[in-house]
Amino acid sequence: MRTSTERRTASLARLINVALERGIIDMGQRDQLAKLSAELTGAREQSHEEADDTASRREVQRGFNAITVAYSLGALLVLFALAWFLLERWKDLGPFGVLVVALIYAAAFAGVGTLLRRRGFDVAGGLAIVLAVSMTPVWAWAILRLMGEMPDPAVYTDPLSRYEPYVASRFMVLELATIGVALVAIRRAAFSVLGAPIAVALVALLLHLGQALGNPRFAWYTGPYYACVVASAMITIGYAVERRQPPREDYAFWVYLAGLVMLLVAYVSVWSYIGRWRHALPLVAVALVTASLYLRRRTFLVAGGVAAFGYLGYLAFDVFRRVIALPIALATLGLLVIVSTVWMQRRFPKLVARVSREDADGVKTLPTGALAVLGPLVIAFTALVFAGREAEERTVDREWRNTFYERRTRNEVRRQKLAAPAKTSPPVDTTRGSAR
């Protein structure tokens, strides 16, 4: 006797074959429906095995729900309260006091997180462990201050506190410590939110690396270009993480998010320097939207939308500010995009399926693989090299202008002082003395 699952599978296969014979679907759609049927059948067979685990679960399943929101708000309140306390008592505690407080809080968070995870509260325990990792730069800073390796910004007579490469190299120690502690925590307790401190520390590490190795004199001009390099590097690292992360955890999301935010900030910073290359922003938007389709990442879609609307705002308020027909042209273009998308869905289902493809291991991939993310990195690095060549000339011109304006200002102040009438003392009244 066949089971009910086998009968349903057989009837569904027969329905798919009949639809193929009558021309309702094609071969590609038949293969996709067969694959979907196998996945659903396997899910039904595993439902009985997961029933006991679901019944014994003490915490709701991870996702966007009231429990997760409450956990997140609680973690943010803890961070806010801790930061408030440290800022208020920073000078009173001193480096040693800050070290003791940070280590006590880190140990308390780690202990509570481990206990909660052992009792089945994985999300709450994971957030507590994230709080413990977030204390790493605080106690690492205190250790460097006690060792005399971190300059005090309050001491203005110390030249090292004003030398950017030296200060950046010391901040790199804090960021490396944060990344190391977070990786150790991931090995002990896999939790995707632990990717957040890693992503933030990695962005700061790359930025401080550029400050430590670069020339502070040219940083005002090459800094925005280097920020584009950092953003492209973060997206490349995120793609590598996505291909190697475990199925149930999404560490790549945080790396992608940090890279995309950095990309938007960098593009705004470099906007006034790139001239005609501003018109390449629509290509960036199209690339981000295409990547969102292949990787199924809403963050890329949002970033592409922000880039597209930013370029449209540049056209509307700068390039074509006096052209009345531009809004009509944009509305027409939007309607054409909608109509063409509908036509594409009706005529080219294979193209849609090809965009949503996965590799043999079930990992979402880009069309050209690593070249798709290494290409922007190479372009950003090339732009940085050319900017470095122009930086010296522009810096010399900038310093000459600043010197000229300072001298003119001093001469103007001196001229005003010379042109001002001299102060005379009031006349002495001699009549009072003679009258006496």
C-alpha cells in the first residue's frame, strides 16, 4: 500500500506531465515544478520529526516578531545605559577603573548569554553575548592607556595625539581585538547578529589602515576615493562570507549592510571631485538592483533605489533645473519600465528563473562569480591611484590659497588699525581750581 504522501506525489507528477503535453508549461517550468514538489514532499516528511523539537522549544522562532523586537530594544537600552555611565564617570574612573568596569560587564553579559542559550533561549542569549563582545574596544582601550600606547587627546602638548597615522594605528588594535573576540564567540555560539560588531570593526579597521599608511597632507583629497575602495572591499568580503557561512546563519547581511552604507557615504563625499563621472551613478544603481535579484538581498535593492533617486534629484535640481518637460519624460520612462517588466514576465520565464539560480550547494551566486565583486574594487582602487597623483598638485594650490588669504586678512586688520583715529584724552577743566 502506498502512503498518502506517495499518492499525492504521483498525482502531482501526472498533473505536471499533462500540463506539459497540452502546452500549458514548457520544459523549464516542468523541471522547476518537479523540484518544488520534491522540496515540499521532503518538508512534509520532516514535519513529524520537528514536531517534538517545536513542542519543546521555549523561545519563539527567530524572525521579525514581538519577542525579537523586545529583545533588541532591551539590548539597546543596556548599551545606552552603559555608554551613559562610562561617559559620565570616564574621568573619575580613569583607565584602570574603566578596565575593571568593562571586564565586569563583559563577564556578566557572557555568563548570562551562555546560561540563556543552555536553557533554550538562543536569541536572548545571543544578544547578551553580542553585548559582551561590544565591551571589547572599551577594555582594550583601557589596557593601551595603562601601557602608555594610547595618546591622551586632552593633553595638547603631546605631538603624538595630533599625528593621525599614529593614532589610527592604535585604534586598529581596538578593532582587531573586537574582530578576534567576535570570531571566538561565533565558534562557541553561532548567532548571526555577531556579524554586526565584526562588520563595524572591519570598516573602521580599513579606514584607519588607510590613515596609518597614507599621507595626512593629502588625506583631504584622497580620503573620499579611499572610502570608495573600503566600500567595494566590504561588498567583496560579504560575498565571500555568504558563500561560506552556515545555512541557518546570515553573517553576510551585516557585511553587505556596512559596505552599502559606506558606498553611499563615499559617493556623496567624492561627488564634488568626479565631474562628469557623476553620470555613472545610474550604472551603479542598475548594478546594485541586478545584484539584489541574483543574491535576493533587499539591502542591495534599497541601495540601488537610493542611488537612482539621488541621480534623478541631481538631474532635476541641477542639470535640468529649467527644463519643464523633464517630469513628463521621467513619468513616461517609469511607465515603460512597468510595461516592459510585465511583458518580460509573460514572454521570458526562463530569464526570471536564470536570475534566481543557485549553485550546486544551494548558495546564491552572481553571473560572473567573484569577478562581479572584484571589478568595482579594481575600479575604485584605480581611481584612488589617479587621485593620489593629483593630490600633491591640488594640495600645493590649496596651501598657497590659504596662505594668501591669511596674509590678506592680517594686512587688512593692520590697515584698519592704522586708519583708526588715535584716542585723545578729555580736556582738563581748570576753572574749578581758579575759582577757589
